[in-house]
Amino acid sequence: MLGLMQDWPLLVSKILDHAAINHGNREIVTRTTEGPIVRSTYADLHARSRQVAKRLQMAGVKLGDRIATLAWNNTRHMEVWYGVMGIGAVCHTVNPRLFPEQIDYIINHAEDSYVFLDTTFLPLMEALGDKLPTVKGFVLMTDAAHMPETKLRDVICYEDWLAEADSDFIWPTFDENTAAALCYTSGTTGNPKGVLYSHRSNVLHAMLANQADTLSMTSTDVMLPVVPMFHANAWAVAFAAPAAGAKLVMPGPKMDGESIFELLDGEKVSVTAAVPTVWLMLLNYLEENNKELPHLNQVVIGGSACPPSMIETFEEKYGVEVFHAWGMTEMSPIGTLGRMNAYTSSLPRAEQLAYKAKQGRAPFTVEMKITDDDGKELPRDGAAFGHLMVRGPAISKSYLKGEGGDILDADGWFDTGDVATIDSEGYMQITDRSKDVIKYGGEWISSLELENVAVGHPEVAEAAVIGIAHPKWDERPLLIIIRKEGTNVSKEDILGYMEGKIAKWWTPDDVTFVDEIPHTATGKIQKLALRATFKDYVLPTA
Ligand code: AMP
């Protein structure tokens, strides 16, 4: 017997309709690529997105066509995003921080028919334009007054192009399993792989994001997603904020401490989200300029491990609650978020901090388990660690064009490539990427935990740990440090500081100081590059 409820396909255009009807006056504030801060509303976004949709159809764009964007978080990007998805075309957000060869590869692999780009990325497209045969036009997301001189072929001025359509347009209806958006993973080895979201997965994931124990945005919130729309849907914010009616503050191209502070303060932002490196810049700026964060209530930190010292600084010095989150492009991307539950909220502060440093609990629709090398499930005791496996309706079942083959096991679980523990309260803690864990004889040492402890030293700006080949022990840890400006911390100071905070046999065999640690296009420490730099390093214990 079938249920007798209405058949209402879960389409992302429904999110925008809802925002315009119920929260039409709620603002979207953008720092534009041209410079000034501009204001619009969800009602404006609704109208402009339908205008984009109509204009795309006039250009012959159909269901299933791929349209690329190379753009910052801004209103024009939002209207292209909803306009493209709204007609059943696929919005392919390209990460401009990838290497040019990777950008060339993914646009060709996706067979994008148009590229919408902010003027920032014109030089990039000028260099690549002739290598992208499927692209019929490059739409520069600016107005006639700001159109730069360019030799790029088939250039179109966005505002002139858009003005050829009006917003009198009704969203088409189609199957909720239709592809909506495409985002390539910045794999450390091999070519990037395409993660293809559907309308259904995006709508379900927006609802997951707004669960009370997850991002939990409401119509009174002011959300500043520093995390880019090209990094896994701005961690759901581009869907979840309009679904909630939260005011959106878009940082555009500027993510330095001063620019982010200006928006946090000026727009009275209540909740914000980004990777730890962004927050390092902000915290440095606040400290150097004696600034406070009176309006901010919550900061979501994820993408790579958030050091406990960062959680303490935000919470104790600035009164801002930190939620550590974990996820991945393949998970739309939210996998866990570390809010306190009934048990942990009753604990003394010091014990709570230990839970806050974990990556958090799974929201409804994310299933999670850890397994050993033979695929046997390990206990949820906070001690056993193993391969972190996930399942759910907003998690990939395959990559675009079947790249990488079957990615699910016989029971439908996806191996995240992370190694983790899960405790009896459901809090998951990442121990390492399986590729980065240090193999010490038969034991594993977590590079991540060593980094977290080292970065707590007041004179350490950033820390990375890699395994170095050891004649007796397989691998031993090397700690790589960037000192804070004007300090001269020594190896002995740092190892002394770490003593007692880690197991003795985890103690790094050596500490080396550098000026820079390389990061990937999504802000993670590039362990592969570090391992290449230090491949001939000889440990003093060798
Ligand atoms: P991406 O798809 O680029 O977002 O990368 C996903 C990967 O980033 C995960 O599989 C983790 O290895 C890592 N990651 C994301 N969030 C965290 C976190 N909070 N702590 C540690 N690693 C994280």
C-alpha cells in the first residue's frame, strides 16, 4: 500500500521560493569583486535567479548541461548557482586555487558549455581559454563599466547578457534525482574526481545542516560563510541559509583578518564558518589590534583539524562558542558537528573541551562506523581506531563518469580515507588521514594529534608532522614548525612543552623550523609536498 501524501519533488528552486516568500526582505550583503559592499535581499535573489534561468534557456542551455563558475562568495555567484540548478542544468563550481592544469582537466572532463567568472580569474581563463573546446562563452560577472580589456575569446558581459531577459519565469519541475551541482575533489594523487550532487541530496542535506544539533541556523541569524561556495557548497550554507531565512554576508575576494573582522563587526554576524587557517589570520588580527567580537556567537571550524588551543582562544578570550565539524566533498559535505549533548553539557569545562576538540556527532541521515583492515566493525569506545566508513542519502555512490570504479562496499559503505575513533556518546575523532598516519613498528602514531599539541605552544604559529623513514622503526615523526613572528622558540622548548601531553613513544625524533608550510586548494596541509621536501631527511635517531 502506498502512502497518500503529495508528490513534491525535492528541488533546490523550492528553497529559494521559500526564502523569497517567507523571508523576502532578509538581506544578502556582498563585498563585491569591484570593491564596494552592496546589499540585496532574498526577494531580489529570487528574481535575478529566475532571470538567469530564462537567459540560459534563451542561450540554449538544457537539462543536464554543465555550467562552470569560477567565482568568490558573492550575490552574482548565488544567482547563477540557483539559476543554473533551477532549470535542471548542473552548476559546476571550479576551485580557482587548483593548479591551472587541474582546472583545464576538470572543465574538459565535465564538458562545461559556459564559464561564469569573476574578473579576478580573467588571467587564468586567458591562459586556458583556447584549451577548453566545449566552452561556448566566458561570462564575466561584472557590468559594462567594469569590463576589462581582454584577449579571451567569446567574452560576454554578465549584466548586459542578463538584461536581455526578464524575471517572468516559472521554474520547471523534473525528477528530484536530477543532477544539480558538480564539485571536484582535490585529490592528493591522480586527477581530481567529480562529485555529482542531486536536487534531492542537496535539499536533504540543507535540512540536515539546519538540524538543531548541526548548523542550526534560524531566521534571526546572520551567517558569514568564509568557506567558499567552490569548497563543497560552502558547507551547505548556500542552501541552508536561505532555507532558514538567515541573513547572508558574503566576503567576496577578501579573506584576510582585517576584511573578515570588518564584516563580522559591521554586519553584526552571529555565526560564521571556515577552515582553521582563516581563523588563524583573524585571531592574529584581533590580538594585534586589540579588537573584540561582541556580536559573534558561534564559529564553525572544519576542513582540517581545529587545534584545541584555537577553541580555547575563541571561547575564553572572545566569548564565541566553537563547533568543530568534519566532512568531505563526497558527503555534501557535512559529516559531523561537535555540539554538546545531554551528557557532555553537564561535564566540567575542562572535560567539555576534550569533547569539543573531537570532530563531533553525526546528524540524522549520516551513518558512521569504524572498521579494521578486514572490514570488521570496531567498538564505539573512544579508544579503538579504524577506517571511518559512512552511508547516507547525501553521500556519493560513484564519481562522475565512473572514475575510480566502485567506491562502495557490498553493504553500501563509503571509505572516507580517514582513520578515527567513535566514543560511547557518538563523538567521532579523526586520528589521521590513512595516508598520513605514522607507522611505528606495528603501532600507529597520529600526526594530527602531535600537530594539535605542538600548535598549543604560545610561540608556534603552525605545525605539521610527517613520518620519516627509520632503519629500525619503519617511520618516526618529524615535527615541522613555523615560529610566531619575533619569537625564537627552540626544539628543546617545544619537546619540553609536549612532554606529558602525549605518550612518550610519540615524541617527535626531531623538530625543524621553516618559513612556510604548503597548503592544498582547500586549506589543508599538503603532506605529500612536505614528504617530497623532506624525503632525504636523516633523523638524529637513525
Ligand atoms: P574535502 O573534500 O576537500 O573537504 O576534504 C575532506 C577531508 O578533509 C576529510 O576526509 C578529512 O581528511 C579532512 N577534514 C575535514 N574536516 C576535518 C576536521 N575537522 N578534522 C580533521 N580533518 C578534517
